[in-house]
Amino acid sequence: MFNYKCIISNLLEENIYILFDENKDAIIIDPGLGFQLIDDFINNNHLNPIAVLATHAHIDHIASAEKCQSSYSIPIYMCKEDFLLIENYEKLAGFWKVEAKKPKITNWIDKNETEIQINNFKFRCFFNPGHSPGCMSFEIDGIIFCGDLIFKGSIGRTDLPASNPLDMEKSLESFVNSFDKNSILCTGHGEQTSIAQELKTNPYLMKYAK
């Protein structure tokens, strides 16, 4: 059985997730700006961090990735299609006036990978480019960490450098019809929701309902 905690970061109110099991092993998903918030929760709950998992390489989602990596001596998993965003990390940090070191991605995930296993955590992977070239969602036990693909009532931006609106359209249609409709969506910003709810109410997704 898995539990998770959502922590609101200090940059763009991004959602940091800490997923943990009964053994107290924890995976830090999208560690945005706010390492102290992450570390406090880890220590207060006596958790053992074993990895960072990133849905994509935008700095609001990985500003604390290097700090997590160096503090806990853990690997970082990310889709390799976001390689160029990582290469330009310092420029993005400078633009947002964020003091954060570039993380070293130790485990690049291929876009065609359908599953990854980290200790007892077995994730189903879904490659969904559009918001960034390497956006990827991760499902475990009916919970989907979807980053900035879908929000409650909206979707991720496609007017950013390296974004692609056509890819986003394809990703959205495929995504909502690839999972159980009752799956919980843990989004990159805002409240959690479900695929069923978004197919009924999200103006960007209603057309994909089957």
C-alpha cells in the first residue's frame, strides 16, 4: 500500500509529491523549489528517500532535484527527450532568478518505456509530449502523477520554448483513453482530480470522451 503527500513549492505553487510505502521507502516526485519543506516531511515521518522521479525538466518541477540528490545520495529518473532542457538548466534558473544547481540525471527513461521499477514501486509510464518534449506520466495503484499535462479544468501550456501544441493534442487524446476513468490525477499545479471528472467538465478534454 502506498501513501503520498503533496507539498506546495515556493515557485509557481508547483506540487511536489512524496510517495511512500509501508517500509518507509519514499520517492520524491517533481521536487520543485523548497528543499526544506521536503526534508522536514521526510524527517518528521522517518522516511527513507530512494529516488527522485521527474515528470519533465521545467525548473519549477526540479529546482530541488540536485539538493535531494546530494543530500540523500539518490538517483534521478527522467525521460531523455528532455535532455536539452537539462543542458540549458542554468539559463532557465537565471531567468527565474532561482539559485539551484543543475541536477545530474542518473537514469534516463526511454520514451518507449512502458514500466519502471524502483525497489517496491512499479510504475506504468506514459510518454505525453507537448508541454515539453519529454513529458511523462507515471501511474501506480490507480494514481497518476501527470505533471503539467492536465490540470483541474485546464491543461499545460504549449506556448513555451520546446512546447508543441500538436503533440499536446495527440497526448491528451491518447492519455484519457489509456487509463481507468476513475484514476486519480495528481497534477503539477492545483487540486487533484480524476480522468472521469475532467472528461465531463474540462473544456479541453470533453471532446475526447468515449
